[in-house]
Amino acid sequence: MSINENFAHYSNLFIALALVAYAAAFFAYCGEWAFGTSSRFGRSIEKLDAKGGKAKGATVGKQAAAPAVESVNATDGGNGVTVLTRAVAEDEEPTISGGNLRAEIVGRFAVMASFIGFGFHFAGVLFRGLAAHRVPWANMYEFSCAAALAMSFAYLTLLVLRKKVRWMGLPVTAIVLMTLGIAYTLLYTDAEELVPALHSYWLYIHVTAAVISTGAFGVATVATALYLLKSANEEGSLSRFNGTFDRLPSSVALDRTAYRVIAFIFPLWTFAIMAGAIWAEKAWGRYWGWDPKETWSFIVWVVYAAYLHARATHGWKGKAAAYVALAAFACVLFNYFGVNTLLTGKHSYAGL
Amino acid sequence: MSEQTDEAAELLTEDAVEAVTAERAEKLSTAPKADDGIAVPSLGFLGMLRWTWRQLTSMRIALVLLFLLSLAAIPGSILPQRSIDPSKVLTFFQSHTKWAPILDKLQLFDVFESVWFEAIYGLLFISLIGCIVPRSWAHFKAMRANPPAAPRNLKRLPVHASFSTTAQADEVLKLATKRLKGRRFKTVRGEDRAGGWVSAEKGFLRETGNLLFHLSLIGILTGVALGHFLGFKGAVLVTEGTGFSDSVTSYDSLTLGPWVGAQDLPDFSFKLNKFTASYQESGDQFAQPRTFDAYVTWKATQTAAAKNVDVQVNEPLSVNGTNIFLEGHGYSPVVEVKDGKGHVLYNGPVTFLGQDEYFDSSGAIKAPSYTAGGTDLGFQGWFLPTAFVPSGQMPASIFPAAQNPMLILSAYSGNLNMNGGGDQSVYSLDTSDMKQLSVKAKGASAASGNALELKVGQTATLPNSLGSITFVGVKQWAQFNIAYDPGQKVVLPSAILAVIGLIGSLGLRRRRIWVRVSEQADGTRLVEVAGLARTEGATPTAEVTQTAQSLAAAVRQPAPDGASA
């Protein structure tokens, strides 16, 4: 089937519009953080911190062990019985705007722009697929657009589900904007048919799993990096930015978010590698041949496996494990950009 | 490799640790305690052995081995590997004469078969087995054992719900057992000084999944080994109109597993009738291939009926478990070489190897003399599928399909040395005993040097009445990989089980819920429900709340005549 040039053109247009909307969202998120910092609420929190700073530092080592906040609920159990429930409270989500009206308005605008950007982004990816009559993630440009879309989708879905992920807005939008920008300017290639090696339904299975995994690892990395910064702050460093850090979730919550995302996506990454192996067997006659992409996917897998083990090992839990997770994502990035551009192997297709 | 080695100590909140001190005994690990350090105790030889074993099966060493494994794989992706592309290793040797032998000594061109790589994953698997076997046994016992007795003070647990009732303790506990069993908890009832209790646990499948995953890894390794010992792989290059029958000599390369003999090779044969390829003709992906089709006639055995099939990149031909994959393609110009007396020295296709995306292909034509000891003729140079001849520059191909084929050849006469010992490359001439002929065509471009330029149908006459060469036509060749790997039958199911195990291991939550009924001073009874996560972040807040509420709603108030659940 021939390429629908009109659709291909629309796709490019939508991606460009998505870039504009995400850029607007990014600056609005920045504004939200900035205005929020200078709010009275922010300052009062800083003061409180300055008072309680010492005590706070002392308890840090036992962050994971002793939950400080508890919530007590009294509910009517029926029959006139009152059930008292006491549980370790989930973290109160601090607001980024910190009560500052300007920050709040800019923040709302940011979320709105995120949704608009996602709409354009989705349309761009959709029309790319319609133009070429196939899944729109068959080369580096399309894969980047799709992975960024997966990330954006994950964040906005959690937001819609009223999960406490508002703090992710700025970093996620920054990464989405960067990925899409790199794709649009450096990796762009026309919508075309596929090389023979990609004529397989495994393209749908293997690459889709890889796209989602990559996006999710990106989200986990945001949480991990913020965890490291936040726990440094909780230990007393970076105190100049207390006003900012106090509007982030606690280090325990950030660490848990990172772990949950990785624990959720690691089986999918395993599946992506496995589906790739099955496809490789069908296309090249061997399921594993240490092609650079296979090797680096394996390295990514092993390092994330090391993270999961480290997290259950004394002396590795916490920061050391977080550094392992960062190293693992560095491997993800190299597996994508490095292997595709620097090393030659069997995973080189049209437009990289 | 044990994922929750220090689970019991790690994952409980501080409050809860006290409450479940009794459980510490059942900590599921063979690993040494974290504070053991790496100090070598003086325990004699057996003690040393035990100490080594305990270190090897500890999580720390497993972690270190995992890091080593990932680091060790890196050079395999950066340096050329013999197992992937031996010709690249040769090129590397030529361009790095000083470093290549040193790297070779370190087995850096065979990383994945090297002693050190094998040592790392060997140790990793020993560590894994040493960890998994005792854990499997412990898990088996844990699944059969009853959940532990309820802690005395349930208020210390991370989630706790309570209400007062006038209902009888027995009624509440019966109801609680029923409710928890309904939620597929494993339950046990007991009594102590403080009153009666129900203890319930759920999520054993998490550890089952964890063990299944690690056992499956052993399955994958076994399958890989089986494939290595029992399988074979080969490659063969077939030109249109020619065929292949499965015997050792007809392979261009063949690797037999240690337990496979030449007689074990299957008895199939096939012939390449036609190869077609199509390419992108415009845009920024110009010249990218779009379709490859190898039209093949094959027979499963010598006496079987012939069948036709279109072999494509993702559509291998499968013959009784042996698969034939389309791996590469290229051009074979058909030439006829005659000597000065008109004897045909060579007539047929000659394989040229594509060197770039436009298939500028290099190769050599060898035409041994008609009589022994006579003058051999040889040609080497380029085949261009779509030749473009810019003025004053070297001709080059500008498209991968054969739209304007051209041969550009240097001609040699003398001795090809084809009878000498040693292998000679099919793709280049040994010109040590040959003399280059002056063949420059009058109209030829200046830059092409001393070479013939032939289009299809053209003939060039060689100087000194040495003979002639005619470019008769163009055929294509296809390269096929032929592979048999019985280990796949073990690897694939193991891999599927590994993913299932992983989902269970990372997705399921293990938790305990206790219900305790105690007498209060006012004659009513206090019902307490509390929960504890045995895996991180799995505090069963909702389950505890719901259990408490459903109990409160179900026991009658007051309840003189028992429950009505």
C-alpha cells in the first residue's frame, strides 16, 4: 500500500503543535514552582524546618521504619457499632503552588497545556500510523515520539485517576519535550514502508512492549533522581531549597514510587526481550546472538535485576539501590541512542 | 539471587518488628547475616568451605556477580566478535596490529565464549542454586505450616481497627475465620491469656513466583546448553538457477554441535529459482529495501515430492525442525571468458559481494587455462547494479536494483595459483604470479584507471591475443542460514514460566491479618483486627478496615443467639 502523503503531513503538523503545547506546559510548570516558592505558605514551611531541622536530621536513618503520621478514622460499622481504624497515613500530598494564587493559576494552565499537548501528540502518532498503514514506531523518530507519548499518557492517566503524581508534572513534561524535540529535529524521517526485516506481527508485540517499558523506566528515573535529592535535603543539605523540597513528597514515598514502577515494568521488559528473541529466531535463525542491541538489552535487564536485589539487601537498600537504578537507566539510554548510532548490528533500520 | 533474603528484617516497620520477633526463626535465607562482614574466620578446611559456600550464596555476592556480568558483556558489544562477524575481527587485526593480539589473548573477540564470562555466569548460577534450593524447601514448609500466633499487642501493627461488641468471642472468631477464608487467606485459630485470636496469611504465590522465576532461569540455561550440544548451524550462498543439498561439503560454513555428526544432517535439498527485491525510490529513505522474495523449490528428502515456497526474511522455510532463513543477497554477473584460441575458459555467474547500500559489489573472476600449464586469466573489480558515470570521476552505483548494470574490471594474466595448497578467497585474486594487462578502453572515463568497463552484452578483447571477456547477464544470489536448535523446546517454555514467575514475584503481596477478641472491664468484648505487610508497601489497610467493618456489621448487637452471617 502506498503512503498517504496528506496524513503524513498532518502527522508532522500535529507533532509540531504538540511541541508548542508541551513547551507552554513546561514553562507554566516552572512558573508554578517558582511562584509557589515565594508564597507565604512556602516561607512558613521554611521557618518550621529551620526550627525542627536538627531533630529531622536525626531521624533520617529510620525513615523507612517509623512512620510518623497516623490517621484515625471512626466509621459507623452498621448496627450502631463504631469501628475505629488507625493506619499509617498515606503521605499528604503537598501542593506545589503552596496556596499562592498566581502559582495555582499557572499550575492549572500547565495541566491544561499538558492535556492539549498530549492530544496533538496522540494525533501526530495516530496519523503517522494511518499514513504508513502500520504501527507508528518502526524507526528511531517514531519510537521516540511513541515512547514520549507513553510517558505523557502514564502521567496524565495517573492524574485523571487522582493519584498523587502532580509533582511529576515538571520533570515528565521536560523529558517529553526533550525527547520529542530531539526526534523532530535530529531523528526525523519520512513516513515510509518498512524494510523486509520488519515485516512481522512481532513488530507490534516486541516494539510496543519496548516503547512502554522505556517510557516507564523514564518515569521511574524521575522518581529515583528526586528521591536522591529529597533524601539529601532531609539529611540537611541543599537547605537553601527547603521551600522547593517541602513541596515534594517524602523521600520514602518517592523511593516507593520508583520501586513500584520498576517492579511493575520489569516483567514487561523481560517480555519485550523474550518477544524479541522469538522474533529473532524467526527472522535470523537464532533466538540470541549477542547483537549489540541484544547485549545492551541484556545489560539493562541485569542492572534492573541488580536494583531489585539491592533493594532487598542490607547496606544496599535506599541510596545505593537508587544509584543502581540510575545506572540502569543510563544503560537504557545507551541502548537506544548509543547502540543505534555508534554500534553496527542487526537493529539498524531506516532512519536509524 | 534470593530477592527477599532479608525480607523479615527488612520489610517490617519498626513497630511491627517487636511484635513478630518470634517469626525471625523462619527467615527464608541461607545468606549470612548482613553484619557478618567479609572477615575470614579460622575454621579449618571444612569451615572454610562452608564459609565460601555461604558467601557465594549470599545476596551481596549475587549482586556483585550481576554487576560483573553486565560489565563483562560491554566489550562484546563494542569490539567485533568472531561469533557474530569474523571478517570484522580480521579487519580490526589489520588496523590495530599492536593491540589486537593483546585483546585476543584476553579473549575479547570471543567475549561470550570466554573463560571469564563463563566463570561469572557459572558462579551466578551456582549462587542461584545454592540460594533457591534451601528457599524452596523453606517455602514448602512455610506453605504447609500454620500462620504464626497473633501478637499480644495488635495496636503496634501498622494498621489496626477495633470495635466493641456484646457478641460472644467464639461467634466473632468463627465469623472472622469464615470471612478471611472467603478472601482466600490461610487461617488458624488459637487462644492465649488475652483471649481468642484468628491468624491469617495470604500471598504465598509471591514466593512461589519468585522461586519459579529463578528455577526457570536454570531451565533457560539448560536449553541453551542442549542447543549448543545437539544443534547445528550453517550458511550457504545460492545463485539463481542453482541449488543446495544438505551435505557437509555443500555448506559455505557449518558449525556442528559436539554431539552432532555429519551423518545427522537432514536429507533435504532446495533450489533457488528466482530472487526479487524492491527498493524505496524516493524520499529520505531512498534505496532502503522494501521486499525480498526468494522463490525456492525444495524436497524434504531425495525421494519426496518437490514443493515451491517464497522464502522471506520473516518467513523461513521449515523442513522437519530444520529452518532455512533468508539472510542476505547480492549480484552474480554472468560472464564468458575465452582464451586467444576461442576456448571457453569460464562461463557462468560469479558471486560479487555488495559493499554498500547501493550494492557497489566487489569480486573476482578466475579463468584457469584450457590446458595445464597454460596462461590463466583473472579479473577483479566491481559490479555496479545501476552505474552512473560522472565525467572525470569513478563510476559508482546509485541504486541497489540492477537498472543499468556495469562491470569495471582490471585484467590479469599469468598463474592464478589455484592448485597450490591453502584456501584461496573466491572474492579476490592472488596476483603474485600474474601481470596486469593494459586494457583501458578508449572512451573510458579518465578516473577509472586501467580497467575495462562492460555493459550487458558487451565483449572486451584482451591485448596480445590473450582472449576476451563477455558480460552475458546478471543473476542474483541469496544467502541462507540453516539452523537446527532442539534446545529451543526447553528455552521457550522456561522463558514463559520465567515471565509468569516474575509477574507473581513482583506483583503479588504477602500479608498477614489477625483478629483478636478480648474481654473488657464493662463486660463487652473488644474486637481488634490488625494487618502486617510481609512485602514492601503492602500494608493491608483496606482489607483490615473492610474485615473489621464486615465483622461489626455481621455480629448481632446484642447477640444472644449467635451469628447470622
